Amino acid sequence: MPKIDIYIPGQLDYAEALDIQHRFVLRRAAGEGHDALILLEHNPVITFGRGGKEANILANAEMLEAKGVQLHKIERGGDVTYHGPGQLVGYIIIDMNNRGRDMHKFLRDIEEALIEVLKEFGLEAGRREGFTGAWVGNTKLAAIGVAVKRWISFHGFALNVSTDLSYFNLINPCGITDAPVGSISSLLDKQIQVGDVIPVVIDKFKEVFGYDSVVIYNNINID
């Protein structure tokens, strides 16, 4: 019976969440525990993936410091993106040996789950050819960037719910310059909270990825 543990720890600094992911990966690679989905928010941070180009960070170090934005270069795929309050970040720790090591399908399944979430809020979401993520028309609402270690996935997605979109002016999000970034709240023209979205994400993730059961935790303790 496929089972996944859901962790909802609230708002964490990026470095703390990255350390937690690495520990989860090691545990899962050792055959311990279950697949996991960590749903949280971050303090303002820009992350720079393996495919990143320095030119896509438009702000200098002084500007980032003035706005209280950290910068982390990390091992996920993709270019540069922003995480901050009002954005639901999902870190997906899954044993890909149980899924045929099919990373293409893995990415499409993440997109499908997010597209179905957005539809629940009345937004006609879909994909954009040549890009990852979830889109409403030409507006990108969700970014995806993953990594694998010993065929255990980590990193995941970022879905803009009520994010302060002005922070995206500090970067070319995912290296894209010809399409705007939006949020559920901005497109609906009303305030939607991250807490409103989390139960829908859990339901759609369970459905798309074929889990029979979930166990939900409000904190993380893997010592």
C-alpha cells in the first residue's frame, strides 16, 4: 500500500529546510521511512539552480541585503527563482526506484497535480510548451526544480498563492523574460491564504501520484 508522510512545519529559513531535505534523502536511501512531501513557506530567498545564469540575477548583493533576501546556489535543476511568504513550497522526497526512475514522468506528474490544484480555485491552468511549471495563459504561477541522489528525489515546486510579486523584479524568474509571474490571489483579485491551498495540494498530490494513504505531521523530527 503506497504511503506518503506529509509535513507542514510552517515558515522556515531556506538553509534549515535544505538540511532537512538532505537528511530525509539519506534516510529514504537507506530504506527507512516513507516517501515524504514537505509543505512550507520560506523567508525571502533567491535560489540558483544548476542551469542558472548569473545574468538572471538582476539585483546586486547590496540590493538583496537591503531587502532582506538571501541567496543560495543549490543542486536542483533549473535557473533562478524566488521563495518567500505567501508562496507554498513543496519538497518531494520519493524513492524513484519504485517509479521506474522516470524523471520525465515525475516532472509531468508534479505539473499535473498543480494544474488540478489551480482548477479547484477556478483557474484554467495548463502547461507551456518548452517550459516546466503550471501556467494560466501566459502567466506562470508555479515553478518546478528537482534533483535526485541515489535515485531519491528532492527539491520540488513553488506555487504562488499570495506572494509579494515585486520580489520577482530582482531576477529573470527561471530565466524567462517574456512572460509574467502571477499568483492565485493576483489572478482571482482576492486574497487566498497558503492554508487554504495546502489541503487541496495534499488531495491532488495523493491522487496524481497514486498514494493510498497519507499521514500528516505539523512538525519535523527525524532524529
